[in-house]
Amino acid sequence: MSKRIEITILGKVLQVEAPDEAGVQQLHTCARALDAKLQHLRILNQTMPTERVVIMAALNLMHELLALQTEKELIDQELKASLKRMQEWVEA
């Protein structure tokens, strides 16, 4: 059963729904991380409009996500290659 919670982003209280208790904790963690990133960008760019700060944060987060996905793909490839070599060694 979903649960309605309140999170605060840039001083604005928002109501969102979480699917379960684990989702509640995850949403609170995500909200705190997003708010911290937005606050940091706001400090660095005090004259920048809020909309632009949010867009910059979204771009930074997507950059980080894509970098992590690329890193994961490389690790997956290395792991598959290692497993293949081990399997060949065991079968030899």
C-alpha cells in the first residue's frame, strides 16, 4: 500500500507517494541528496534563476548516472571475460 510523505526541496514542501516503507526511506534519501546538490549549485550561482539551477542539477545528475552505467558495463564485460577464462581453465 502506498504512503504519502512530505519532502522539502529548496525550501518548498512537496507531497509524494512511496510504494512501501523502503520506498519512503529511499525517497527521503533522494530528496536530501537532490536538495543538497541544488543548494550547492545555488551557492555557486547566486544570480542564476531557480529553473536554471534545477536544469543544471538534472544535467549533472544525468552525467553522473551515465558515467556509472558505463563503468558498470565495463565491469560486467571484465567479469564475463574472467568467468569465461575460469570456465575454460576448469574444462581443460
